[in-house]
Amino acid sequence: MVPNVSTETVSDTVYRRVGESIRRGVYAPGARLPGERDLADQLGVSRATLRVALERLESEQALSRSAQRGWFVPRPTVGEPPSTLQSFTEMARLRGLHATAQVLEQSVRSATFEEATRLAIAPGARVLSIVRLRGMDGTPVCVDSNVLPLALAGPLVDVDLTDQSLYENLETRCGVSIDRSAYTVQAEAATAEMAPLLQIPQGSPVLIGREVAYTFEGHPVLLGLNTYRGDAYRFEADLYRTRA
């Protein structure tokens, strides 16, 4: 006589099988799972049992749910812990992800008037402009544009910054350590230039991060303009009420 198998045990089996498929890349980041009826038939279980397993994976952020479109594997997201300044590479490492950087531009030019003012350098002074496409585990996440005074960042002019941390190279090659960043975030729509790089339709939501990074002594050393996919970046902050 075959003993009855509890729903919980069957659900655990489904949970492991679907989770393993996600880890093996059978369902890639951003991919939609088959409909619940089809997936339940494939696994030989009821929809009720399947849903218990899917909801468990959802609670672990391995799946996300859309009322209209079904179940999806979420794309990798980045986000800085409250009040903590991290480089893109550091954010990826903490999440067990592999950060990539494709160099789109690395050139020396004259600073614009606005750049010179914000970096506290002479108008027309030479700056190093670096534009890179940043990704995590093969998914494009951000177009990262940075401007640095050439007087400080000169050693980086000929350095291949592919798949490297700019912050770490600034510290090791230039002796410049970034202590804090004045950062603002604004929602916009992906332009015709940015959309193909981020592999999203033109007009899709993006988050634009603008920053001025400073040394411990308070000297501005970097201007950043970061264009993030709207589904791949989360900004966190500690907020406090002012007491009378």
C-alpha cells in the first residue's frame, strides 16, 4: 500500500525543482514562467500545491508576481544600504553577483563651466571623462558617466577599466579616497540613446542619479551621472524627523 504524501511534502518537492530551474538558468532573469495550469501539469501537481511553492519562492525574492501577466524571475537589482556609500562593484559583491563594466568612452577634454564650478577647478581645466555600461550577472543595469579632474585622475587615462571598480582604482592608483557623496535621484524616461544600451524600450522608466563625490577633507573629486533601469535599482535612505 502506497502511503499518502502530504501536500507540504509535495510542495517542498515543487519548491526545490522550480528553485533549481531558476538557479540553472532554465528561467532567466526577467523571464516569465509558464502559466500556473501548464506548469502544474508539467510537474504533475495541483495548482493549489504549485501556488504554495511559488509563494514560498516569492517570499525569498526568487520570484515576483504580476496579477495580469503571471510569475516572473526578477532581474538583479542594486541598492545602497541606508546612509552607506558603495561603489557599483561593492554593491554587486555584497549580493553575490558579478559586476561588469564595458567602457564606452574614456577621454581627456576641457571641463564645461558647470563641471569646473562643481569640481572647484579652473574653467577649461582638463578632465577625464569615463562612460561605462555596468551590468550584473550579464544583465545591463546602468550607464555610468563620470568626470574627474585630470590633475587627480591622470594615472587612469590609459588604464583599462573594463570590469573594474573606479573607486578602487582611484584609491590604489591615484591615492584619492572618496569619503561621501551628495546624491540626487530623479525618475525619467529612457532616451533613444540609452534604451538600446539598457535593453529596454524607448520611453521605459529609468532612474537618473546625479552625484558629487568628496574626499574626507571635503574636496570634490568626481561628478557622476548614472542612468539605471527602473526595474534594476532601489534607493534606500534613513529619514529622521526634526524635533522642535
